[in-house]
Amino acid sequence: MTVQPNVRNLSINGDRLWDSLMEMAKIGKTAKDGVCRLALTDLDRESRDLFIKWCKAEGCSIRIDKMGNIFARREGKNPDLPPIVMGSHLDSQPTGGKYDGVYGVLSGLEVIRALNEAKYETEAPIEVVSWTNEEGSRFAPAMVASGVFAKVFDLDYGHSRADVDGKTMGEELKRIGYLGDDDPTIDAHPMGAYFEAHIEQGPILEDEGKDIGIVTDAQGQRWYEINLTGVEAHAGPTPMKTRKDALLGAARIIDLVNKIGLDRSPLACATVGMMQIHPNSRNVIPGHVFLTVDFRHPVDAVLVEMDAALRKGVAVITDDIGLTAEIDQIFSYAPVPFDKTCVDAVRSGVEIGGYSAREIVSGAGHDACYLAQVTPTAMIFIPCVDGISHNEIEEVHKHWSDAGGQVLLHAVLAKADETVMTQSA
């Protein structure tokens, strides 16, 4: 009988994890040392191909579902148990960093590499997943593929999401060869638990000198698309008092959104992140403007207040200028509390590693927020330099990467061997 190594002595190889992060960062590398790997582009396909190559080298079986989600599986002693899953995403923002998302995928792969190296056999199978289109920068909304998995959206909705050129997710999945055959829902792929390691994307951990963020909750979010319609007219002959300037309305709405967030600080966030102006000519009064609004808060009742304030304010602004407005809420989820047993598993990993840590609420949305609706879920944060993310200069220190991978390893082992530990307790 093979004697298993002591669980507490198991360790990831931090150098190997770091090298993998740097190798993946070559795909879509930008001039400022960031990455641009928009979902379902040829560069995204390259990153997927490399991930699968690395997983197959570790003896993992590969499953791809109809949303292009990639599952790499390492078998356990009991294949009938639902797998303990780790993951995140490989797609990026247009000017993204080389850690956002990919850290959770590759730290999961490193856990499997470390277990293989130690010849440690877990009771439950272990998997790493790369979710499609987490960022939502090419296809809105964000996290649509994990949303289909959690049955928040149906498959037709997921496949029909289109980019600014009218190309749909379904079409692009087929084009790059990642339109899988499997059912893309939790029904066909039950999980015992899900863990997602991620950079914080904020400044709290670094400011407080903490190695690890134990994520207890995630903020709720609401995304809106607003179409403002006025009247295009010549910039010279048209008197100021008679203008129906859609861009003026957009400017006032931007100020309104900012005030809605400030009035509910420090926990609220309110952002206008995208705007398109028509006809976008220097001597034509804009007749149409499209803009987006992003609201976040950890209390759902406050999000309801923010929604009401937006709709009331937009009505006042458009009436004053003589515009019409269409407000479409395209995406929302309530604040997410993570599973206590999974959070405790993260705490156990922190204790085993001897790391400094604090509890933290995620200000960003993650695939884990949808997974939490269908399986026990937790997140692990590591710091990022100056709290900067969604930016080419996004950076982490290697010892933070090491710590996050080590905590992930022990959190996963706590759940993967839970049956054995319970029986032997």
C-alpha cells in the first residue's frame, strides 16, 4: 500500500506557477507589458490551446461544453464523488493585465501539478475550469458562460450575445473551434465545491500588508444601457435654446451617476464606462448617444435605491433638454455570501501556510458569484500593486502569487478529502 505524504507538508512550486503566468502573458502581449486577449478572438484560442496542452501533460482529461467552458479533470480515489473545482478565466480587457483571471486558472493547474509531483491521490476528483467571456468587454454581459452553467441564462441567450460588429458568441465559438458538445449547465456537471483565486483588484490588502484576502461576500451589481435621442442639427445656425443635444444629456447623466455613488459612499460604486456618439462629427449637434452605467453595492436594498435615483434623474434631465431616453437593465445579481465551509477551508489554508490575512468583500464581479448559486463556493484574493487592475501596468509580487497558490492547494485538499477527514475524526 502506497503511503500518502502528510497533507500539511504538500506545497506548490511557486517558480513553476510564475513561469506559467509569464508564458501565458506572451499571448496578446501589449506594448506596456499588459495583455489583450478579448474573448473568442484568435488570441483567446491560443491561450486555450496552451492551457489544454499543459493540462494534458499532467494526465488530465478535457471536457468542453457548448459555451466553450474548458474543464480539465484529475481523477480521485472515488470517481463517483463530485469534483472539487478551481478556476477563473483567460480572456482579458482590451488593455488588461497579465494576472486578472489567468491567475485563478494557472494556480489551479499548479495545484494539480503539485499533487502529481507528490503522488498524492485525493478522495474526490479535482478539476480546473476556464470560463468563457468573464470580462464582458467584447460580449455583454460579463460572466455569461458561468451564468449559463448556473442556469441564470439559457444557452440561446449565451450564444446570441453579439459584439459591436454583430458577431455572436455562438458563431465565434464555432469559428475558433471551441463550440463543445456537452451540456453547459450544472445538471450535467455537478460540483462538490468551487474555489477561485484572484488578484484583489483594489488597494486594501497591500495597504494593510496582508498576504491573503479571505473573501466572505461579493457586491451586488446592476448594469444598464441607456440610449438618448435628440435631434441632429448644424452646429452653426442652430440657436442654443432650441437644441436637443443628446451629448449634453449624456454629460448630465454622467454627473448624476457620479453623485448617486458619492451619496452612498464608501461602499457604493457608480461608473459610466462606455459611450458612443452619433454622428460623431465636429460640426453636428449629436442626435444620439449610447452609454453604459455600472452600479455596485453589498446591500441589495441600496442597489434598489440607486436604480430609482437613476431613473428619476434621467427623466428630469431628458425632459429639460427635450430628449427621449430608453434605459435597459441588461445584467444584475444580488450581493453574494460565500459558503461558510469553503471560507473556513480557505482560513485553514492560511493557517497552514502561516500567512497574514483579513476578511474582505469583493468589489468586482467574478464567475464565483454565479457558481455560488449552485455549489459551495469561496474566493481567495492576493494583493496587486497599488490596487491597479484592468490596466496594462497591473502587477503582483511573486511571493503573493506563491501564497495564493499555497492557500488554494490546502483549501482544495480540505474539501477533496472531506469525507475521509470526517470519518477519521
